Amino acid sequence: MTNPLHADHYADRAVQQRVTVLENVQLARDTYRLRFEAPQLARQIVPGQFVMIRLAGCNDPLLGRPLALYDTVLSPSGEPIAIDVVYLVVGKLTSRLAKVSPGQTLDVWGPLGNGFPPTPAEHLIMVAGGIGQTPFPALAQEFLGSRTYGSPPRSVPRAGRVTLCYGARSADYLAGVEDFERLGISVRISTDDGSQGHHGLVTDLLGLELARVSRETDVTPQNWEINPPPLQNGDPAELMTAYPGTRVVCCGPEKMMEQVAKISALLRIPCQVSLETPMACGIGICFSCVAKVRDESGNWDYKRTCVEGPVFEAEKIAW
Amino acid sequence: MTTPPPADSAPVDLSVQLGRLRLPNPILVASGTAGMLNSIGLDNDGIDAFLEHHLPYLATVGAPTIVSIAGRDCDEFIAICAQLEGHAGAAAVELNISCPNVSHGVDLGTDPALCAKVVAGCRAACSLPIIAKLTPNVTNIATIAKAAADAGADAISAINTCLGMAIDWRRRRPLLGNVVGGLSGPAIKPIALRAVYQIARAVKIPVIGIGGIATIDDVMEFLVAGATAVQIGTANFYNPQGTMALLDQLPAALAMLGAKSVADVVGTLVVP
């Protein structure tokens, strides 16, 4: 018997283990890629899921921290054997994590959360702000058909086009751009200070990308605008979209995700957001990571980001 | 605790008697929740949803279910107890008269007369074993425990979280939504040990130790201090499989003291 109120992605199948660090390399300012050996976890995890990481045998900080799957690492024979996560140094744990060397151990439990649904998309637009690019290398490869994830491997119809819109404070914070470029996807960059790419917000990049798609001509920041498609029969529920097959996935600061959700709703483009909330356990028992999520009738209730998310339909979030 | 048990040790009886409630072992998972500071409160669907959805499921997992309840006032505690009466699957009820994030709860657990009133009311309303969960945020926790025992509580559980606070001084803002919150985890273990020791000396009913318990050494310290059982809360957050490990380690730890059962070590602290 299962609890009927349990989330679909309850942590019953997660494993807790002590893992060995293989690499911990700096990618950008205050940003590192951590690789640890975890074959079972690497076989199970899918894009958008996360792991909890804690310094082994250390009670300061006491609690673990959630970090999204950046990618899995394959052995020469093609078997998933290790996990990559990318983190920004923000507080005590990430500061100490940055000093961890290969051979040291960490306590890890996962895979956790629901991950991005394998919903088909002709054009997948990934919108990332700050350190929000981290769930997307795996997702991009899955939609490009170049990698599979999960056990058994989940099936995702190949997308015709994958685009990354990635905004950061400044050029020195951009982490992993070459990883995305290597995949052969379109990478569009914005920075708050104009030190690289578009001088402005990543939401501008999304608007530009959508304007470009609808016109299939050159669009510049000076001439782009978003026009909602006309409703047939005046019924928004029809989801008649000007962007058939387009799907937006988003991860970043809350205000940015809210704006991306608004743009997507205006154009009736399906949009999923991956929330980042303060999280203590990652397995659904502490209720610290709750977000306001609407039900079918439009009323909101607190949902746990760890087991009922972190990926939610953007239209369901009560921002 | 790395020393293996003596090879010729007899099997150790892990079962414990909490008043009328018999448990197969003394390691319990705590309700709700260096230290952890929270102002989460008690997020739940209410007693009706609990009885309809959660309790039938919990009855199937193979461990006795102690229902930890909180009401906004004395009458609500009693009403919930009355609703629990007769529900198969509930082995006992724990009265959380001590959650620092639910202000009325603190009031009931900080005054001996109010504590006695809510325990007596619940005692009259339901026949399940009643456990009173106490707050450490009082001058004399033994007085409160004695009031609960005299009013008919079958056991005392202690402690709930210690009131605490965290501040972002750069922004001059509290870090918790409720300004102050409850501190738990290893940081409060010495406070909890002291409280359990004081309560166990003051009352005849069993005490369940709570507060920063994470290792087998912690478990043994609480048993020796006078706890008949322990609850693991915060450690579940940072070591999800740790509670099961404690159960595996317990027989060897008891054997090290030559104990044949948990009861053999409970309250055996030698104070020079």
C-alpha cells in the first residue's frame, strides 16, 4: 500500500551513500564543477532531478544542500559511473565544497525530485539566470537525442531545435558556456553589465528568440516585440499557439522565472520552471522548501519543492 | 562506538514499555522536525485528512504509530483526542504542547496548571496512552512534567526545540519569517540531556528523550540519563538512513554495559 497523499516522486527509491570526489574544478568566478563517483545514482538520475550533498563526517554546516544534475559521466564502455554538479559559492557549505580535493569523500543522497517531464518539443528553449543553467546540459542532450538518462532509459522524442538563453551578472560569472556550445545548440548570452552578449536581462533574450522564431528574420533589441496570438472563439484554454511545438523550461532567480512564466503564458507556450527554495532534507519530511502552487480550481496550497517539484508547470505557481 | 560486542553475548531484548504502550525497540522517529533553526510550524492537512488518508497507510508500515497532535487551545487538543478515540492504528497520542512556532502551544506547556488541564482533558476524552511533549523554554521543566504526570499522562517526551534567532546584520533583518524560531540538532543535546535527567528524577512515568540525538553514543547517553526511549528528528534531515543504523548498533552498545535489555540501562547514571 502506498500513501495516496504521497507525491509521485517521493524519495523512496533514493540512495544515501558516501562518495569519492573525482574532480572539483573552477569553471567561472565563484563557480565550480564537482564530479563524484556514484554509478547507481548516475544510472537512475534524469535531467532536472537533484542530489543532496553534505561534507562527510562534518556537522558544520549541519544540513546538506541540494544541487541539480549537471550531467552524468560515462565510462569508456558507455556506462554511467559518475555525477557532475555545478555550484556557485554562496554560503558555508559551498565555500567549504570549493576547497574539497579529489579523493575526499562526501555524503550524498538522491536522485531526488521529479525532473523535467519528457514532453515532446519541436523547439526547446532553455532560459537560465545566474546559476540556473545547471540543470540544462543533460536536458539539452536528452532532447538532442545524443544521450539518455534514467533506468530504464526514458524515451524523449528528438527536438528539431534547442536554444539556451543564459543571463548572468557579468562575463566572469558565465559558467559552462563551452559545454553548451559543444552540443551544437544555439547559445544566447546576456549580462547585467554588458560585459558579454546582450546588455540587459535574459528575459529580453527570450523575447528576442520568440520574435525571431515568429518572423524567421533578423531581430534586434531595437525592433523586437511580443504580440499574443489571437484567440479562436475567445477561449484561452484552446491553447492555440503561435509557436506550435515550442516549449520553454526555466531556472533562475524567482523574479526572472516569474517574468518568463508571464511571457510564456501571454504567448500560450507551455513552460516549466525549476524552483530553488531553501531546503533542509530533500526527501519530503521537513516542509521547509514549500512553494505556493495552485490546484485546478486556482486555489494555492504549499507544495514541497523537493518531492512535488522542483519542476512545476509555470502557470501553477502563485508568484 | 566502534568496539564490536563480545562474541559470546546473549541476544539483547530491545523492547521497551512506555506505560501501557509496548514498543519493539526504543528508537522512535520524532514528529515535525551545530543546530538547525526553523519557523516552519506544523504544516499538515488536519485531523480529518490524517484519519482518512495517512493513518490507514501508516498502519501498514509495520511500526506502531504515535499520533503527535497540536491544537490552538485546550479545547482543540481535547477535540482531536476525542476524534482519535477508537481509531485502530493509533498506538498512542503525543500532545505537542510545546511547538515554539504555534504560540498557544507554548503557553500550555509553560504553565503547570494549563499543562495539567490539557492533559486531564485529553485523558478523559480518549483511552489511548498519552505522551506530553514538553518545551525546554521554561525555568523548571520538572515541575511541568510532574503536573502532566499527576494529570494522567502515560509518558513525557522532552525536549521540543529551544527558542532561537538568526539575523542578517547587513540587511538588519531576521532570517526567519516568524522572527524567532526553534533550534534543534546536535547543538541542543546537552540541554535535552539535562532536561531528561531532571524529569526522570521527578516523575515515575517513562520519559522519551528528544534533542540532537544522531549517534549511538547519543542514544546511550539519553537511556542512562533516564529515557526509556528516544526520538530522532533533525538527524533524519541530514542522514536519512541514520535511524536504521542506530537500531543496528544498539544491541552491541547495550552489551558493552552488560545489559540484557534496554530497561537494564535506563536511568542508571551514577552521580558521584
